[in-house]
Amino acid sequence: MREKLVAGNWKMNGGLAENVVLLDAVIAGVAGLRGVQSTVCVPFPYLYQAQHALRNTSIAWGAESVSQYTHGAYTGEVSAAMLLDFGCRYVIVGHSERRALFGEEDGVVADKFSAAQAAGLIPILCVGETLAERDAGITEAVVSSQLDAVVARGGAECLATAVVAYEPVWAIGTGKTATPAQAQAVHAFIRGKIAAMNAAVANDLQILYGGSVKAANANELFSMADIDGGLIGGASLDAAEFTAICVAAQS
Ligand code: PGA
């Protein structure tokens, strides 16, 4: 039985004072929940704050990106080892905003995935198609090649210590959620593709859905066979919403 994972992605939001209020409310909200893992991925400057707020709770924390390099003359970059220094468990790699706005292509995403794993972090690998790609009927081909870029490096086995997040680009921050059936179809495709390489890895792999998940739609999404939780953007900034999503993910 795969345990569900609810991961918040704060994106470039937050502030020291408001984070205290949000984290305290989330801690109180998820206390006592069973059978669901939760984590928040926060901007780099707030990792120290997240670490200190969350270290004695069941909530893990992580970052939203990581450098593909280990150290050296890479101005402005943050290495996986630095994230570990702040107790991170997870790091998001290949988010569509990184791909679209910061030119991160599949090769870079694969490098970041490897760098995160080499340091002992669990990468949350984001894949997903644009609306034009969906309309062109190439959703599976797009998702497949995004997965292949990573699997080509480390084999399907590298997904044994990773999480995949299917995030249709057209559903991110738009209020348009994939229907549970649309999401399930792609999740099943992803799991089937991995299963053809390594059935045990596929069976254990947590595949999250992301894209306008909120308390009101979490239950029906999470009831689908291959949806193992969510990657939550906007709703992770609202403690009541985020908590309600975690409640919906309880087994
Ligand atoms: P959203 O973002 O929940 O605001 O759509 C999801 C994400 O980008 O991870």
C-alpha cells in the first residue's frame, strides 16, 4: 500500500512573519492525521525557519529547486549539500515554471535529479504537458520523454528513491483542474511505463497530481487508483486549505 504524500510548493511567496502564522496553523492542522505524509517546499531563505518550526513535527520540508553542481563558481546557485545542511528531505526538480521561465531543459532536469539523489535528497520530479500538447494528442509522448531523460541516466531504479508529480501545465495556477479521470489516465500511463522496466519500483512509486488542487477537489482526485497525493501550489499558502487537503489524503 502506497502512503499518500501531500507536498506544498510555496513558489516565490512568503515572508518571515507570515510564515510563522502559516506553519503554526499547518502544524496544528495535521497533528494526529494518520496514513498521510506531508511536506512543504519553501524558498531558500526560509529553509532555516522551516527547519526550526517543523523539526519536531511529522511534517517534512524541502526546497523548490537545486543546482546540478556540487560547489564552486556558480553565482546564485544552491547545492544539494546546502539543502541537506538545513534538514531538507525533498526537493522539487523540473517544475514547469523552471522549465518554461528559466530554460531548464530535460538534460538539466536530469542533472539536478541526479545531484539531489547523490546528496541523499528525495527529488520530486515534475512532468506534464501544455494545453497545445494535450490538444495535439501528444500528452503521453511528452510525459514519456520527460521521464526518459531521467531514467536514461539512472535506470528505473533511480525512481525507487524519488517521487513523480504529474502536473499538466494548463492546470497550474489556472483554477482548471484535470478531471480525476484525465489525471488517472496519465498516472496509470506513467506507472505502466515504469512497470515495464521495473514492476517493484513502479508499484511503490508515489505519483502526485498537481494543478489547482484544493480542498474541494482533493477527495475525488485522491480516490483514483494511481494518484498518491498532491503537489499543492496556491492552496499550500492557506493553512485551512492545505490541512483539508491532507485530511482528504488520509487512508
Ligand atoms: P497550483 O500549483 O496548485 O497553484 O496550481 C501547483 C504547482 O505548480 O505545483
